[in-house]
Amino acid sequence: MSDASDGLKDAVRRPASFGQTLRAVAWSFFGVRKSADLENDVKRLNPLHVVIAGVIGAIVFIGVLVGVVNWVLSSGVAA
């Protein structure tokens, strides 16, 4: 049990900043990550930052979709 908790503690102390994590998650949303970049991310990114950045990315993505749909409906193009 202590091996798992030690691994989690080590993962949380990884050196990448939150900005680097946001950039990696943003590129992942577009699906344009190289396998070499993925390997570097696994070694450097903090898993907690990845989860937070993923939730933020999903909220922004949904907000953009809602905004585009409202804009199209209000412009009269869809009628």
C-alpha cells in the first residue's frame, strides 16, 4: 500500500508548470500530439494539473459551442 501512495506523491511533485499542462491538454483536445511528446508529458506533468486542465478545457469547449449555436440561431441563418 505504501508503494502506491509513494508513487502518487512522486507524481504530484513532477516539475511541469500548470501553463505547460494547459498547453499539453489543449494540443490533446485537437489530437495533434506526437508520441515523443506523450512520453515527455507522462514523465513531467502533474496528474492533478492534467485533471484540472481537462475540466477547464471541457468547460471552455462547451461554452464555445453554446456561444456558436446561439450566434447562428440569433443571426437567422438557421431559420
